[in-house]
Amino acid sequence: MDFWNNSEAIKPEDAPKMGHIVERQILSAASGPDQGQLDVTADWAAYDNRVLLNEHTRFVFRGDPSFRSVDRITTLTAGDEKVSFPDAKDGMLGLRVIRALEIPTDQPAVYNDASGRPTTVAKLDNTGVNGTYLTSEGKKGDDAWGTRGRWCNLSGMVGHEPVTITILDHPQNPGFPTYWHARGYGLFAANPLGQKIFSNGREELDFSLAPHASVTFRYRIVISSAILTAEATEALYQAFLSAYPVPRTSETMVKNPIDFGPWSKRFCHPSKTAARVGRRAFQTSWFACAGTPGGTFMLLTRRDLCSLLPAPFLPLLLAASGSAAEDHPLPSAVYPFQELAPASSGGAEIRHVLKGKLATGEALEVHETTLPPGGAPHPPHHHAHSEMWLIREGTVEITVNGASHRLGAGSVGFVRSNDEHGIRNVGATPTVYFVVAIGPGADS
């Protein structure tokens, strides 16, 4: 299904191969002295209007007299079937630029209008045409095409005004650092999913999403009123990373940590050994930190598994010196997503992660739940153990002792022992959340 080349000029026999993206809803729009923000949803649909992907995108707009910038943070969630993204040349985030920012050439060219209709030009007029590319790896001009880099500039004079357009890639994006589909004729695109094409078959990503799985892409586009140097662009890149921090990892951790939303705590790990944690959109892995004497702390930012446990619970995970351990406490372990078998319960899809006793004696149970719109895993109830919900996607309503609270992605809910509580999906899309139960009966 081709979402890149669709247009009014497509031949009728080719139309069934074309997909289309339909904007569905503006969730929120906010402005302020420093930035504006727009949250929207869209559906990626096949020719027969069958929805393959749900999109949630947050745009963040900033600027001053010397620049404008747009952050695009997009989460794609597969529907009821697996969605594959074959390695292809065309994608993923692309711009078409003004003629002045194209690279001068004396070669004949074929141009397509907005509807895909071609026009052949035997010889181009290069008056005022002076664009050039520069990547983070030092590639310039036409040499930037088909190479990797964490950022890429397109600079030139537009009339009498210097202009640089910069696209910044993020280390947590699939395929980082991206390949640049940066053409001299004014197509400027970051394509992390075309590895087989750009590497002449030496690499292949073959990216896919399992049913109801998600992936998030983070990009920033900056338009500057200057011809930016590599040093100035690197400063922009570091500012981008400051806005969307990457977890600090040891050399044993993979590049793309699991994306658990905007939570930031400390990560407990025994004997200075870090867990290998993969992005949920590929293979989500969990790391269980069972209390270990001599355990150390490593500062991490958002999207780290042990950030699921707030400060009041951290002492429970650290075995105090001289504490009596259970005969068979939960060991330190990883739980790859593909090994977490889904089970249905009351319309919910549940993936059990772990259950047992910590070395310090407390019962612990963790599972992941996916709820359809309007769904609830069970009626309001209460139990002896405490429980916590960490909302990964969607919008839920949590009731505690009759009081209702609406929570979105990245939010956390907590209920103490014997408080009556319930949870329900009140959004228009499936919601995914994690449940951490700890205390008497949690492992029963």
C-alpha cells in the first residue's frame, strides 16, 4: 500500500495499491509565550478504507526573529493486523523546497506537479539557484543522498535572504541515524526505513508492527535566517536532545530503549549490569530488578522500565543488608515482548509479565493490558495489595472510592490497599497500560 505516491494522476488500475491518510480529530490546541502545540489524530487507510494504522501526532511550534521550528512527534499504532514497512526509497518525513534551494544543474529534468503530471525540461534556468546540503557526517551537495547522519542542512540564498532548513533525527527513532533521501531537485527527506535501498542490499530493516503495537518517531525541523555551520547545527541538535532526552545507558544496552512515556526515575540494577531493553514496537523487553545486596543506581531519564516504580516503592526493591530472603525469590530477568503470550479477559487483552516474591519478601505482579474503546477489565473492586497503573497509550477513567479521574498517556494512577477502584477506556482508540501490584496476595 503506497502512501507516498498517491495523487489525482494515478491510473485507475493502480488505485487499489494506493493508501490515503485521513485527518480525524484535533485533540487539543494551545499557545503560549514560548511555544504553541497542536495534537491531532489521523487514520492510515487502504484503498477500501480499511484502517491499517492509527496516528497520534503532536506538533510543537517555536520561533523568534531568527528562526522557526516545528517538532513532529508521531506515534503509529497498528490495527487488528500486522503492518509491514518494506525497505523503500520513498519516505518517511519529506519536504519540497523552493527552486532557489535546489542544487544547480545543467542536466535535463522531469518535474511532477501536485497531481503527479510530468513536465520535461530540456535545460534548466539556474538563475538564483544555489542550494546545497550538509550532513552531520560532513557529506555535501549531491553526496548527501543515500548516506546516514543525525542531521542534515539545506542552505542557500532566497533572494537576498540567507536560509537554512535543518531536519534533526532522534536516537530513539527506528533506523537511527537515518538515511537522507536528499535530492538536488528539491526533495529533502529523512528515510530511516529504506536501508536496503540506500545500502545496495548490505543492510535491511524490514520494519513491522504487530497487531496493536506502536512506534514513535521524533523529528525537529528548523528554518533559520542564516547559513548555518556544522557547529551551529550541532548546537541545534543538542538542544533537540535536551527537549527529548535519551536514557543514559551502559555499553551493554541497545540504542533504542523501550518507550514508556514521560516518566523519569532511577533505575536499579545489580552488580552494575544493565538490562538489554528493546523498543516495544520491535520487541519489548522488560527488566525485573529483584532486590540484590550491593545493588547500585544509575540515573536514567524517561522511558525506562524501572521508572514504572515511584519513589515510595524503590526501598522495597533493594535488599537491606541482613534481610532474610525467600527460598525462591524472583530472579533478575528479562521478558521479551514476543514471549509475553496475550490472553483475553472480559474484552481486554492481557500479557502477564511476572509474578512472585521479591528477595525482601513482598509479593509482586506485573502485566500489560490493552482495552478497546469503552472497555473495562472488571467492575470496581478492592483487595489487600496496592496497585499502580502506568498509562502507555490512550485515555482512561480511573475511579477510586467513587471519585473519577481521567488520565492520558504518560500518567500514573495509584490505589492503596482495600480502596475500591476500577479503570475504563474512555477514548476513541485502544488504550495500553501497565499494572504493577505489590503486597499481600499480589502473586496469588
